[in-house]
Amino acid sequence: MSTTIPGISKVELLRRVNQGYRALRSALEALPRDRFGTKLVTGWSLNENIAHLAAWEETVPRRVAAVLEGGEDPKLYDDVDAFNAGAALDAVGKSTDELLGRWTAAHDGVIETLGSLPDDAPKLAFEIFEWNTTGHYPDHYADIGAAVRGADDLLGLIQTNWLDFRAGLAAIGLPALESTTSTGWTYKDLAAHAAAWEDRTAKRLAVLRATGDGKRYSAVDDTDDFNAAVVQRTRGRAANDVLRELDAAHRALVDEVQRLTPAQIHENDDWAIGVVAGNSYGHYAEHHDELFAAVPKRPEELLAKMREGWRPFRNALGRLGLIPLEGTTSSGWTYKGMLGHLALWMEKVHPEMPNRLRGKFGDDAIDVDEENRREAEAGPSRSAHEVVERLDAAYRSLVDLVKAMPADRDIPFPAVRLVCGETYGHFPEHQPEVETALPRTASAMLAQV
């Protein structure tokens, strides 16, 4: 049956196709590669699933062209079962990367064809798109569930997709969280919405572990009322508080998933996998386009976000002055150690940036805790002036790095994520440590002067 509703635009169909593809594709790619050639209890291997998905999407451009020309679907196959068997055979001897590349090319062809489709095209043309994308992808979530062997696999599905979702929220910057998304709520509402569903999922998994039946926890949701209540609770709250709530809810979800046994994950027809998918990694894909529309893409946009985070932090530091930097922050380390920590991570952007501009991540593992420990210990031996000068130099150098990027070319998100994480996504974490030490009264200000 067609899912096209009269009055829904081609743009809306395109959005649904992209969401469905991203959700399925990201879930597949998060699974261990050494498992893709293994036959699953559902009948095929993951490699065969990918070949099958690619084969059906490859039929779309020619079938739609035939409908536009003659009004009929040529189908391009005599028997569905035989077509599927042939697609599975095509996976033999091919690597997972080759098969994913084939699916990418096939999907690109679908998107290009849909983009050029007239708005008044025959209903059958739209149905062909749906049959082979939004109506097809859900058929293969059972295969993903079958490939999940334990909590580590399920956690991998969550975390692989969480990282970009959370980094996307950070990349738009705290002030932008108050702006309106394409769906009409704010990005702060979106963060609170994700937090609420992850919190709900964590509680359901806790009930599953305790009783063997997670459905006992509010099995039926009134989704609209639940979402409306979340938005209502979010009004007037600080964006930083909402992000902290999201992170806490995610930690609770991760903790509950880690406690699940393989039997609990798969009982009740993979109920746990379904509820986790719908409220975590599948949920992130649903909001991807909405979120990433606000992520900076060009150097000037990224520079604006950097300044947005740097100026209030640097102004607060300037008001504090040099002498108080000899003391200890509210978090327990010295101010000099904290500022050295900020400078260090900005300095580390430079050697990593070439990797990120290629869409890659560096191979060298950095012991973050050890690096932070060294900076904290080195802080007391440095002068306050030296520490502030290093901080300013690190920031200026990073500004120069971004300015040198081609102004007319999008920056790969891994590079945006790197700059955000060490500048405007990092400064707000430490700004309260500076602000709590600022003089609050005239007499305190005079004493400091």
C-alpha cells in the first residue's frame, strides 16, 4: 500500500526517504564488520541484505522513467523470489565495503530521480519510490536485531549514532539552541525531547530486567501529549541545563543497556532492541536533517560560533585578573591548570585537522586523562601571565587555521566537530569556574583592584 498522503509534497517524501535510509544504513555500519558474512537466523547474511537493498533501489530510476513515459511499471523482474535470490548471489565474493559502495550509488540514483520528479507525476511513480525505500527499509530491522549478540553490540548501535547527534547539538552553539527548527520547536526543545525519550527507555529497560516484561511500563504512549508536555517543561530553562539533562538521560540508558543479558535483549521478539532503536539511534536519524540544518558549514560560520563562545569566556577572565589565577577553581584544580588545559586541547587541533578534513579520525589514541593530569600538575609552576598568553595564542592560531580554509567550500562535519569540541563547545564548561570567582560587590571589586 502506498504511504503517500494527498497533499504531502515531494520535499516531504524526500525527507522521509533520507530519514529511513540514514537510520538503516547507520545501524548496519555500527555492527562489527566480521559479522557481515555470517548467515543470520532470518535467512541472509548482512552482506546479502545490503546487496538486496541495493538491487531494489537500482530498479527505481528506470521504472519511474517508464511510468512517466508510458504510465506502466515495467518491474524489470519476472519473479520477486528469483530476483531476491539473484541479489543475494551478487554478494558472493564481494567485500562489505564494495557492497556498501554499490548501495550508496543506488541510493544516490534514487535521490537524483526523486529530485527531478514532477510534482504532478502519476501516483504510481511515487509508489515505486516508497516500495523500494520507506516501505522497504523496515523489513530489514529484524536482520539487524538478529546480528546483535549482546549488550556490547546494542551499545555500539547507540553510541555510534549518538556521537554525531550530540556533537551536532554542541556544534550549533548554546545561543542557537533557543532558535526555531524547521518543525517549529526550538533546538532546546529537541534536546529535551530526546532526553525525555531516552529517560523513558532507561526506565522501561529497568522494568524489563526486574520483571521480564518491559511493556509493563506505560506500554501505550500518547506521543503527542508526551512531546507537548516536554516542550512545556522546557520553557524558560537554560540551554545548558537541558543539555546536562540529555547527557544524564543518555548515561542512564547506556547503564541499563550494559546490564541486559543476551536473553533479555532478544526475548519478546527483540522488544528491547525495538524500544532502544526507536528512542535512540533510530530517533537520532529522524532529527538529523532538522538538527544539521543549523550546524556551521563554511569557515565564516564556524568562526562566528568560535567568537560567540570565546568572547564571554575571555571577558570574564579579563575581569577576574591575573592575581586570582594563583588560586583554585570551584572544580578543584588551579586556574592556571584549567587554562593550560584549554590551551592544550586547542593546540592539539592542528595535527588532527588534516585527518578531519578528509572525513577521518586520527589513528593515535590519546590518553585524555593523562594529558589533563599533566596540565594540572604543570599549572602551579607557570606564571599567570604566561598561562593567559598561551591561551590567547592557541585561540588566535586556531582562528588563523579556520580562516585559511576555502571560503566557498563546506567543512566536513568531523572537522567542525573537532573545532567545536575544543573551542565554543569547551569554553562554556569552564566559564562558571571563572564567573564564580568574580567580585560581586563594590567593596570586593575595590579590594581586588
